[in-house]
Amino acid sequence: MRARIRLHVGLATAYSIATLLLIAGIVGYLFYSASQLAVATATKSMEDVAADVERSVTTLFAPVGRSVRTTAFLVQDGHIDFTADEGRLHLFRLLRAMPEVTSIYVAFAHHGQFSQVARNPLAEGDNPERLGTYLVRKIDIAPAAFRERQFSIWHYFSETEIKGKPFDPRQRPWYARAVERTGLALSDPYVFASTGRTGLTVSQRVRNDNDEVIAVVGADITLDGLSHYLAEKTVGANGRVFIIDHSGEVIVGAETEAGDDDGDLAAGVDGAIRHYLETRDESFRVGGDRTFLASFRPFPREFGQAWSIGVLADRAELIGGIRQSTIKTVGFSLLYALIAIAGMAVLSQRITAPLRRVISETRRIRQFELDGEFSLRSPIAEIDNLAQSVANMKSGLRSFKAFVPVDLVQSILSSGKSMEIGGEMRAATLMFTDIEGFSSKSEALPADVVFKDLSTYFGAMSQCVTETGGTVDKFIGDAVMAFWNAPQRDPDHTLHACRAALACATWENGQTGDAQGNPSLFPTYTRFGIHVGQVFVGNVGSDSRMQYTALGTDVNLASRLEGLNKKYGTRILVTDPVAERVQEQFHLRLVDVTVPAGTSTQLRIHELIAEKGSDDPALMARLADWQQVMTLYLARDWPAARDAVTSFVANWPDDPVAVRYQERIETFVANPPPEDWDGSFVQTDK
């Protein structure tokens, strides 16, 4: 059976589920959209940072490159002697204009002459020992140690000092790279011989008219300066910007608050570099427990290095604000949902209260309880229309029951089955009734009196049938046909049929006729026949007009049984199958073993006398004496049977069955039945 819930519970539950799903969907969508937007924005920001770093590196190196190119042109032109102070003044002016450059120099191929102007590393910060802000170094013939002077203002030089180990610029990597490359060349990171710092050199060769390399101009940039520069370009507190070479080695990386102790960040950088080298994807995600967003761009190609600029950011950091905002949104949403659900629970109660009244009324209608009026008004149009429809239906059915048997309609409505032609074989208990002397009584009465009193009679009979779960099939003149266990099943259908017959007789016994002495059909005396057997029950007729009825041999047998009452002077006769089913609940006595006229079926018939309960001693004695009569009768002990029935009639002279048996036994005493007699009495007329 399908699970059912009450409407107000269903409305509140459905609204609650819908509200929670809607809120969850909206919050989830907002969180997802915001997260995607944040990630997209962060990715775009990282790409912008990478592009900005690329531009900045280009901007950083571009003036250096221009200065190197200009100086190379001047060296080639020969108008300035870069082995003398006029050439070094030119270098000094360029150095002072480029704070990111630590030194600028010219190295000549012939004899390895070298002229350099550099920033004094000892003059950085607040070192009190500084002698000058800048240094001038030269070598006339390489290899040789530097001849160095210090100064803060040009022309005010310190004494010349010899410093360092023998140095030959032509053996340095920046020199070799410049010689090999046309245009600007950028060296790999290396340790500067003059300062001991690690950095890069931007250089360019100078050739004469014979296409011979005569010199190389170079400018140094330390990695410390580049690292500090990249640190300003990070994304988020834990982001990192770095430059890698073609093999994935980090050339320079930005310092972060997490530092080298942040293992997840270091692993994220390593993972990003591996992924980039394998796929060359420019934007992607990496990480395990922590997810990082990575973006890569190629290093400016004009410097001739296959390097890449990488940017890494912590995804959780980027969407952390959104997560906090989402948690707050969820909290407010849940609060709203609780208020809304509570409101909906109250509202659903108010909505379903009138519906419950409608349902209660339809249940009464389904049971064909059509008494009273139904009135309900609601501000909700659909409920109001439904209530009016139910009221109209009730009124219509109340009129309809005047034309259709109430018990049949009630049974069909109660069973919940649809009406269609057809049926099924089923065990059923059948009852036929007939009013004794109805024809003669009705002929002596006005038709309207017969109509009115017969309707009252049928109403009472029908009520007794329906109250015990039976179905009134039809009225046949003054007769009633009814059956039990259809359409609704009833395991005690035979018991209920017997109880209904006794109830009908009891009601009938209480009818005394019209109190004012007007002509009346009452009092009446009804005979009943009850039989149980297999019958076909269902709807017979056409689609436009049909009747619910029972058909079969056992139906005909029940009808014949009712007629036998006239033969024995009894009121309620039942067949042996009925007696076997109800003998524990009712007092019965065997009436005869007979074959009704028009049939070949032998029947043991019993008289239904009363329901067991507070048993009357006189009744019990009467039943015991009758049992003795029937035992002797069936045993063919005719003299003893005659004595027994004579004694019975003496005690109960008004018993019509005993009187008839007294006559039959007297006949058998004089003319006994044949030896093969089976105890049955064949009826010769109906």
C-alpha cells in the first residue's frame, strides 16, 4: 500500500524541502559562481601579473639594452676613447641613470683592455667605512688585476689600488655569449668577478668594418635586485613570482612570508614547473591538500634566453573571503528558511483545515451517509469551488438514492471499484423473501397506501440487510433478493445473512398497522429462504444501463427454498451448508430432507429459530424433543416416531411442522416407504 501523509504535513514538508533546495541551490550557485569568478579573476590577475612582470622585465632590461647598444655604437664609431676617462665619464653617466645596474663596462678584444664604472658595494646602506659611492676599474693588458679608484663626485678620485686576482674579460661567459650572438645577449646567472655577487649581464659585441669583433659592452644586474623587484609583483600573501630557465631551474624567485619553510608552497612551485615543462600550459591548477593556481609566460625573446616567468598563488587564499561570505549567507538563509517553514506550517494548517472538512464529508458520502447539509466557505477559490461541488454532489446523490438501491450504491462506493460489465465466481450467501398473502391484501388497499407501506417495508428490510454488510439485489414485487460477500468480501457472510433475516422478522413483528385505523398493509408476515453456494456476481446489462446482481444455480435454489416455507408453515428456512456454518451461533432444527419441485437436488433444510445467547429453557426443551422426533423418523421407526410426534404436538400444538409430520408419519405407519428410501420427500409442486 502506498504511503500517505496529511496535506498540511505534505505542504509544509514540500515547502521546506523546496525552500532548502532553493536556498542550497542559490547559495551553491552563488558560491560556485563567486568561486569561479574569483578563480577566473585570480587567474586573470595572475596572467596580468605575469604579463606585467614580462613588461616590467622588458622595461627593466630595455634601458640597459639601449645603453649597451649606444655604447657599442660609440665604441665602433671611435669618437670616444673608452680606455680613457672621457669614455669612463660616459659610462658613469649611464650608470647613474640606471639604478638597477651595478656596473657598466667595455672589454676590448685586443690585449683584453677593460674599462668599468661600478657602484661601490661597500657604500651601500650606512657603512661608515665607505670611501666613495662609485668605483673605476681598468686593465690595460689582460690578464691582470684591477686598477681601482673610488669616488663620489667625478674627478675626485682616490688613489689607485691594485685589487683582485688576474682577470681576463675575454674569458668571461658574458663575453663569449655576446661574441656568439648578433644583437643583445643575456647571460646565464653567474658570480661577478669584481663584486662576488650573483647576477646577469646584458652585453653586445662590437665589430669593425672587416666584421671582426673588436670589443664587447656589458652591464651587470644582480639577482638580488631582480628578486626584490619580483617580490613586489606577488598575488596574495602566499603568492610567488619566479623565473626559470629552459630546464626548469629557478633563476630567481620572489621571497614570501611563508619562505622556504612553507613545504606546500615549495611543492606547489615544483609541481607547477614540472607540469609546465611537460604540457606547456600557460594557466592551470596544481597541488594536493592545497590547491595552487599557476600561470607562465615566456621571457622576452629579444635577450636570447629560453626562460619563462611563473606566477603561483594559493587558491584557498583567493576564495577565502568568498567562503566566509558564503558561510554568513548560509546562516542568514537557514534563519530565513526556519522562519519561512514555521510560517508555512501555520499557513498549511489554515489551508488544510477546510480541506479536512471536505474530506470528512466525502467519506460520509462514500458511505452514502447523505443526511444533513454541507456548507463551507473559503477565501481560497479552489477550496470554495470544491466545497460547493461536494455540497451539490451530496444533494444530487440524496435525490439519486430515491431511484437506486441505497445498499448497492453504498457497497459500490465503499468498495472503490469502477463500474464495468463483468464479474467473478464467488461464494455468497443468498436470501429471498416473500410477504405471505400480499396479493390479496394489496388488492383490497388503495394503490397509494400499498406504495407507501411497501416502501416502508422495503426500507426496513434493506436496512437490516445493509447493516449486516449485505447487498439488496432487487425488489421483485413484494419480494426481496439480497446476498452477502459481494461486492465487499465478508468472511462471516453466512452468519450475517442469518442475523439479517432474524432482524427483519423482529422488525416485522413490531408492526401493528395504522394507529388511526386507516387502511394499511401492516402487519405483514414474511417468509425467508437462505442458501450459500458459488455464484457469479457482477454487473450485467449494457454500458448505458447495468445492474449488479448474482446469477447461478444456487441463486435459483435459494429462491425455491423460500417457497418451501409454505409447505412446512415455517418462516426462515436455511439449507444444510448454511446450518453447518452457523450452528454454533444460532438455534436451528432439521425440518426435512427434500427435493424441491423442478429440481433433482436433495436438500436437508433447517428452520432458523433464534441466535444463541440467553437461552430459553422452553425453547431448548422444544428443540431437544424435536431432535428425538427426527431421529426416529429418519431411522424408520414409525411407531416410536408416531408416539414422539404425538407427544410433541401435545406440548406444542401450534407448531405447523410437527402437525405436518404427524400426518406424514401416520401415512408411513400404514404404508411404509420402500426399503431403499433415503429419507427424502419429493415435492410435487412449487
